[in-house]
Amino acid sequence: MLSTKDMSAGNGGVRPVLDPGNHKVKINSISFDQTPYDSEAYNIVLHVEGEPMGGDFQGFAKDMNNPDGPRYEGQVGRVRFSPYPYKDTVLQNGNEINRDTEVLKAMIYLSEVLNKRADLDKIQANTIEDFMVKCNNLLGNSNYINICIGAREWENKDGYTNNDLFLPKRTKNGVPLEALDVENSNLLEFDRNNTNHFRPLVKSDAPKADNFEPAVIAGSDFDL
């Protein structure tokens, strides 16, 4: 059956980057990226890779400085663990949000999906930055898991529309990450019409919201 899914308008080949939707991926690494507009705000970024595509698929080079070196066998993406950065803040209802506590909770969730909670509990660190380095060592290079990837469209300086990928929020309706062999799956089904899953580009002369701008480091390699 013919389909345009995952194709680009250029050479007709499969895009080397993951689009929003439901996928089976492995986590190659995890980074803890400081936002360019707030030194106290960080994004947890999952560097994920889909299943090997085979055929004539041309993945990104693993080393961007060595285009003749090994390439990813599947589509790749950088997926924020949350649509918004982690930062100490006080909500309108007066509840205080502690950045480090929320980051720890996120890693608990991920470790449970990967069946590594006991190993996570052995990690000790003096700072959240050091803790996340150790989380990368433990939880990176993972086995495949199921994932629901959301996205916010944004326009780069050349006028091209790109996807800033993120995990939709966990709700009573489902979860964005799940082990492959889980019974009674509760994985979210990607819904392009749900603003919690997908936010289309809306062109406006109004200033862009700082708390959702894609980090320069996290998105520059995948500008298409």
C-alpha cells in the first residue's frame, strides 16, 4: 500500500527524524539542558532512536563532524520529558514547585518503565546536575519502549517549520511511556487535535513565549 507517512518532499526518502505520534524507541542518552533564557530552568531531554528502518534509509551521522562515519539505523529525535522546563516556581494556587524534586520524580517514572528503579535508588549525588549525569549512565542505552511523542511547531530563522518534541503530560487517560510487554496498556494514543499533544504553528507579531521556545542546543541538529 502506498503511503506518504514519514516521507519528505525532497528526494522521496524516509525522513531521518521522528515525527510526533506513537513509536517504539530506545533511549540512547539523556541530557539535562539549561535553557538559553533562564539559568535556573532545565529540560530533561531523551535522545531516542526508532527501530532500524533498513532498505535505503539514510540516518543521521552519529558524529556530525564525521559524515562518513557510522549512522543511526532508525529515525532519531530529541524529546523533552515535559512540555515545560523544570524550575522552582509558585503556582497561582500557592503551591510551591521544587525543580529538583520534580526531576527526581521524572527519573523514578522512567526507571520504573525500564525496570531499573532499584538501581536508581542507589544513586547519590550532591547536585541535580551530577544526579542526571549518573541517570544517563544508568538509563541511557536502553531497550526499546513504547512512547507517545507530542510536538509544538516552531519556525526557524529560514522560515521552515520544525517540531519541538515533548512527552504529553501523564493523566487519568494514559501515560506517555510504557514498557513493551506491559499488560493492559495505558499508553496515550497521539491525537493531533489535542492541544496537550500537538500545538500547530500560529504566526503572530506577538512575542514568543519564552517557556516553550526550543533550546538552541537541543534542536539545531534536526532543523530540516
